[in-house]
Amino acid sequence: MIAAIADTHAAIWYVFGDRRLSPVARQFMDESLARGWKIGISSITLVEIVYLEEKWRIPPGTLGRFLDLLNAQDGAFQELPVQSDILQCFRQITREAVPDLPDRVVGATALCLGVPVVTRDRRIQAAGLKTVW
């Protein structure tokens, strides 16, 4: 079962134990994993990780670490590809509400699955989506 979709920054901060991840978000993710649930990450998050590595905004090797976690039998994360059902949900989140393409895809993935987004992004929070922060 997928408990939530992690926005890119939330997923990275969780994996690296970064203090910028809110205590509420960390507790939600920890408790979900303790129940045997997964935290979903959109395929676009993996693309964004490559982009952030190329810009030196996150540590080199972050993508490799995520791929290892995704391939681990008991890994915390599950990749969710962008498919046609998510594209239908994507159209429900306006560009005016959430102008950043990756954020809209993350939001649409959560909307499609009926789960919250773990994010501190104010636009996603204000877009009427369920969020955890």
C-alpha cells in the first residue's frame, strides 16, 4: 500500500536525515514504513534528482542511492510511473495553482491514488491537495 507521495525535496531530506524535513512529515513517513506501507515517488522525481545533481544542488550519487532503495526488497520507496490515469489527474491541477511541472506531476500522482503529498511546497499545499508537512 502507498501511504503518500513524497515531493522531491521531502524524499531527499528523508533519505539523508536532513533537518529541513518537518517533524510531522518525518513521523508520518516513519510510521507508514513501520506499518509496512511504502512512500511513493513519481518517476519525475528521479528525473529531477538527475537534474539537481547536474546543477550541484544535491550530492553526487543521490540518484544511485534512490535506485538502490527502489530495488531493495524491503525498500521504503516505490516508483510510480507517469501513466495515462495520472495524466487525467494532472489536468485537474491548474498551471496557475501549481506552475512547476514536476510539482504538478507529483500532485497528480497523489490525487490519482487518493493519498497525501509530503511537501513543504506552499503552492501544492494551497492547491487543495491533501498534504503532510
